[in-house]
Amino acid sequence: MKLSTITNKIIEYIEQNISEVDNVGSQSGLVYERKPIILTDIFPAIRIVPRLFKPKQQDLFNSQEYEATYALYYYYQAKDDWAEDMIALNHIDKLLRLIKSSKWGLDILTPALNITAAVLNIHETNEKLISGWKIEWQHLIQLPHDNPTTITPINPENLYISTDRDDFGIAEKYNEVKH
């Protein structure tokens, strides 16, 4: 499934099932005490996890067998139930739309690209504080191999990192950084 297709499904799901998203994402207390949440029944290609892990949680996360195409959402240092904040959900929606509509577009992504959108800072809204969001897309491809079922992860040479904020609170434009 193309990343653009996955993005559309995410946006549709957020728009049509806000209450269910709340149930999936609500949390109280310290984020690093949460276990990774895996939405395999909703989107087999998506993983939603805390940014901060305990060692055993990190081991669990590292040991997961991911789909060939997947997305990671990181959330951290949130207070109360961040998913109940419609502003936060709207920003997620805008973030996905920004990535989808940017000039290099999801439809033309090569498997060797990894895209990281800069942290989105949201200040106090209705006595809730959301420190930031980070979204990372990674695409794995199947390389020519003796075993045709082997899927090989590609470590990309190009990262798109935002430096300037725009009205989404993310990036006015992305800069390509060579590693």
C-alpha cells in the first residue's frame, strides 16, 4: 500500500472516528510508563508508541516485526488526555496533509527516503499542555536476494528537516541534509 493511501486512511479515520481515537490515545501520568500501543486491527501498517521508553519497552519495540511500509507517531511530555484536545487532533490532520501535499509528495517517494517532520509545539490550550509531536515515515523495500521473501530496510541518506515554522507550526519549507 502506498504511503499516500495510508495517509488518506489516517486522515479519514481521524475525521470520522474522533471518539475512538480518543480511546486509543488518551493517557494520564507519565508518558514513559506507557506501553507501546499497536493499532493492528485498524491500520496494520501503523505503530503508535511513546517517545520515552523503559528498557524492556524499548526491547519490545525493537523486536516488533513491522509491515513493509509503516509509520511511527511519537508523543511525549503530554499532560492530561492530549487526544481529547481537538486542537491537537486538528494539528495532526494538518501535519499529515502537509506531508502529503508537499512538493516532493508521497506519490513520488523512493523507498530509500526517510522523512522526519520537525517537532510541532502546541502551547497551553484549555489548561492542557502539549509539548510536541514528531512524525517519521520510513519505507522498506525488497531488494534482489537469494530469498525473495526477505525485506531489506534501507537506511536513507537524505533527511528532510524543517527549520522555519509556518502556520501549521511545522515547517515553512524542508531542507535536504546529506549524511
